[in-house]
Amino acid sequence: MIYIYMSMLKEIIDSFPDENILIADGFDDAIIGIDMHSMRVIYSVKKCIDILMDGEMEYVDAVEYFEFNVSGAYVGEQTPIWCQDNFL
């Protein structure tokens, strides 16, 4: 059996071609779904932090950067949803 990997972002865009979907640049691999009522993309905070750390940031710096520059930014009604899933 052959499995074809389709990113969550591609699945969302293909499923809702008429919707205006707002995404956070550089965090496509952290997308975990979409809110069907608001059509806002949902991101895993843990995966976002991991992506930043893969870019050579230390954990504390990645969290600070994410909180200030990513999740702290309001970009209108379609601002993504950040799922807090990085509890210890």
C-alpha cells in the first residue's frame, strides 16, 4: 500500500477553497486543524516552539520569541488559534 503524505495546510485549503485562510509564516508543520465555526487555523504551541528550536534557538528564547512575536500578534478576525499543548 502506498501512502501519500498531504500536509494539514494543503488538506484545509483543498477542503475549503472559497475560504480566506490566514496562516502564520514558517509554522505550516505545526497546524493541527481548523475551527469549523470561525474558519481559523489551529496551531500546536509545542510544535511551534519545536520549529523555532530547530532553527537553533534555545528553549527559553524560542518561547519568548513565540509569545511576543507570534501568538501575541493580533492580525484581525482570522488570527490563528494557538492550542496550548506543551504542558510538562
